[in-house]
Amino acid sequence: EGQVVPRIGVGEVRISEKAKQNVARVLDTRRLSYGPFSREFERRFADLHGKRFACFVSSGTDALRIGLAALKEKHHWGRGSVVVPALTFVASVNAIIQVGLWPRFVDIELDTYGIGKVDEAYGDVAIMPVHLFGHPVKREVITWAREHGYRIIDDSCESMFVPGIADGDVSCFSTYACHVISTGVGGLAATDDPELATLIRSYANHGRDGIYVGIDDALGNHETMDARFRFERSGFSSRATELEAAIGCAELDEWRENIEARRRVASQLYTELCGLPLYVPRTRYADSSWMMFPIRTEDQKTRDALTLHLERSGIETRPLLPLLSQPYIRSLFGDMREQYPNAWTAETTGFYVGSYPSMSEEDTEHIGKTFRDFFRTRDRVFAVGGRG
């Protein structure tokens, strides 16, 4: 009685001393709109992901939305469908619908939770691989899409700094709180294409003239007085501020240590959990940025009882991004449980726990002990064999 239960969240926000110093510099300059920290953050982030250009915007959702809008304008898409997995955060689907396109769902693969086999269909204009939980989708998906003429827009909002998550025509990232790197709110749309880069910047700035909003000097664009209030398209208000960019620059100073710590935690969690009746990730740890640690149980009843037990023991959980059961998805597309059985399995039997840098070995041991206590009381401890 009176014992303090440890609270292990699903994520964390860290504000380093360097971030505080950077923010103080911004406040001293009194310039909150796009400025030197934003330019530095975009340049460094693009370089780290092998892209020529990056546009820092207000969210990963906005990065997806303006990325799709730029692709739609460049390639003159009227109507069309975008292939998207049936397990993802709802923002992936929202962005597609909001730019006047339509999602075509495909089932996932349960080993990576990424998009599975895709059959070519009339009307598809693009594919959106979603790299969930820090895990890249399988390379064959990207190869197939290229061979069949699909444009690719990566939803890499949960992944950074690993191969295979920035190979699209546009690749989109999130820097929301508790993500792999965090600026509080924010996202980036990255590309190698100068035309797409200019369109992305324009869409993020209310559709302003590309001369006024050119991404950088490499595009050869210079500000003109008349262009400040010339609008070439219907755009969005998707801008971030120098405050978020200042935090982002500090986060990039520590990205390597961040990822190494996440991999350490994920490896410890695997060691703690691999002998239990669970489906745990078996990807190579160097192939993921481990935004979180996904887990599946045998059935929904076990999942629900287990997550309740974890929460009561101070271990926070979240479901595996349920999509098919969302009311508005069901109202638009009907009951799709039987069409996408793998996604439904993940949605009803899966959840995740945290795998963030400050988690200690004591934290992962507490998680392991709590899992073992649950299965011991249910007399259901057995080896998983070939599962995964």
C-alpha cells in the first residue's frame, strides 16, 4: 500500500539544452516566420535522407496533403486512386481524400505491418507505402510500383534515418511530439524534383507564386514585391515557425544517439518477451528506427485483458492504428474486415508499448515481468515457435 507504480509511457518529449539555446536565439531575433533555422533544418534533413529538397510544414499530415497536391498538379491527375494499406493512421487516408483522390486499400503483411501484395488496377495513379512503427516496407513493393508506372509518396511519418523510407517521388515525415525526432508539431515533405519542390512550397503557403516561395537558391528563385500577393493555385496554410525549426536543428545534432538508444530498448524488449505467446517483431534492429514496439496476441480477448493489466501496472499502451473500424471509414467503404484479414488481425489483436531513448533496462525488465505475471496467472506460458 502506498507503493508508487512506475509510469512508462508510449513516448517522450525531450528538450535538450541545445534546443533551449536555439529557441532563445529565435526569441532574441524576434523573427518567428521562415528564417535561418528553418532553412538549416530543411537542408540537413534532406541531406540525411538523400534528397535534394525538403519543405518544413506544420505536420506530417500536411506534408502528405501538399505532396499529393503537388503530384496531382504536375502529372495532371483529374480523378484517380492511391493505393494505401488497410492498417495505418487515419491521416494517410484523410490526405488522399482531401486532395480529391480516392484510397484503394490493400492488405498488409503481418511481419512488417507494411503494404502487401498489390494487383494493378485501372484508375490507380500513385501508391502510398506507409512505413509503420519505424519499419520500412519491403523493397519489392517499391520495385513493383516503379515497374508499373506508379508515382510513389512515402508516408514515413513514423520512420526516419533508415534505408527504404525516402525512395518516393515525395517522402513525408512527421516531427510531432514523441516521434523519432520531435519539434512539438511539424512535418517535412522531401523530394529530388525541383518542380515538385516549388509546387510543395507554394501549396504550403496558400498557393503563392513560386518566385516568392522558392525553396532555396538552387531553384534560381528570388523574391519580388508583386509576387508576395500573387496566388497561382488554391493552397493551404501549412507553415511551421522558427521555434519548431530551432528545436529540430538541435534534435538533428543527436539523431544517431537517439536511434541507437531506440534499437537498444527494442532489443531488450525482444529478449524480455520472446518466450511468451506473443507475436513480436523479428526485423533486423538496424533496419528500423523503432518509434514504438508493436506486439500481437492470439486473440482480441487476450489483447484487451493484457493491455488492461499493463496499464494497471503503469505501462501505457496504444492499439495498432485501427483504421477499418473507424466510423467514418465504415460509412464510406462499408465493412471491410473480410477483405483485409491481416489488417483486421493486427487491428483487433495488436497494440504497442514505448521504445524511446530514455527507457532504462529497469523499465524493460519491469515490462517483461508484467507480461510474464499476466501469462503466469492465466497458465498460458508457452514458446511461440515460428511465429512472427
